[in-house]
Amino acid sequence: MSKIAYDPVKDKFAGFIKNARLFRTLFYRTLDLFFLRGWYVRRLLKEIYRKEFSKKDQWTLLDAGCGFGQYDRFMLSRFPNVKIDSVDVKEDYLNDCRLYFKKSIDHSRISFGREDLLEIDLTPEYDAVICVDVLEHIEEDVRVMTNLVNSLKKGGYFIMHSPSHFAEEDAEGDEFFVGEHARAGYSKEDLSGKLEKAGFKPVKIAYSYGKWGHAAWVMLIKNPMLWLTRWGMSSMFFLPFYYILTLIPGLLLMRLDMISKNEKGTGIYALAQKK
């Protein structure tokens, strides 16, 4: 089985759009639409906002592993009283974000800094932390969770998403389907134990990408990514015609996943609080 190489494909897209604000905005909207994990993360963010932060003058959030900044864009547009510190290890991603979010930076709504999550040492100043599809890349994940819990105020919220152990179904032998991962994924029990060990109290742990969501992922993400990995950007010319046929069915499958109680799924998410 071929491996998906997410980072090289994402980097090609980022290089193409980095200096074009309109294209980068369209890129963010595409990520929001196509990646089901984002649907789950945004739902959790809206839930804690309504419950805890909507009436506050300001609340603070750490985006641990911000990547392209797609969740930062959502939060800045949806939560007028949020102040965000975003960190990543990739300086090129950070520079692109600094360019796109310049106005929000100038208004002190967001900052971008280079940090290694294995070494990050922050005072407990944040009301919430998000860490989306990051921990699967890091062998010492409990160490990262511990560093992040130390950055939270007492009772602060932690939202994460990662592949689950059911993602092994997309692997062959000892090779992961996604070549950049340090592990295939988490079970509910494994993730709960690691969160507890780090100093969190799990509030909700559930699977994403159940049978409906996984089918949508194969249709909308897996197959096109394999084509891009095998044949390069030349396959981009075929994709618009492919998505004319598959986009609406794929989005309906993703919606079904959101309203289903998934007994298993290739993704997993957690909402936890600092003890």
C-alpha cells in the first residue's frame, strides 16, 4: 500500500498561495469544508465558548501546533473576545501566518511563535489549549500533554484530535498509511490514561471518522491525496471533475458522522480539563 505524504503535498499548496490573500482564504475554507476533524474541533470550541467564555471581556487560548492557522482564522472570526498565542516548529508556516494575520497581530488579538512542544515551558495563563492532529507525530506524547497542562489555568480546557488505533486498518504490516506518524493512533482507554497521567480530567473522549466519516474521507481526501502523491500536481487538473461527482455525497456522509454515536472510528477527539 502506498503511503500518503501529507506534508509535501500541503507544502506545495502553501507555497502556491502564500502571497495571495484571496487564494489563502479559499484554502482555509477548503480545509474547513473537507476535513471532518475540523467539524468536530469547531463544535467543541463553540460548546466551551457558549458555556464559559461568551460573556467574558477576554479569554486566552494556545494553539499548540497551529500549522497553516486554519483554526486561528475560525476562532478570530467567531469569538470576538479571544486572544490567541499560536506556536509551531515550522518557521515557514509561522511566517506565512504572520503575513496573512497581520491586521489581527497589529490589534494584539493573535501572536505566532516558534516552539517545540517537547520543550515548551509556559506559565499557567491560558483558559484553553487546542492541539489538533499533532500528538500522533510525537513519540513522547505524555511529555507534551504535561507541558500543555502546565500552560493552563486551573479548570482550563484542552481540545485535541488525532488518529485512533482503528487507523491501523489503513496500514500494511508495520507501515503506517500516513508516513509522518509516530504511532497508528489512540484507543479511548489509552488516551484517557495518558491524559490522566499528564494532569487532565477527561470530560469527553469519542471516535470520529466512523463508517460514514471514513467513507467520506476515502472519497474526498484519501484517493485524491494518493493521486497527488503518485502523479504530482498534474493530477490537479482532474480533481474539479472528480469533485463535481463526489462533493455533495461526501459532505452528507460527514454530516451523518457528526450526528452518529460512533462505536469505532479512525479518528479520536477529547475534551479535558486541568485538574
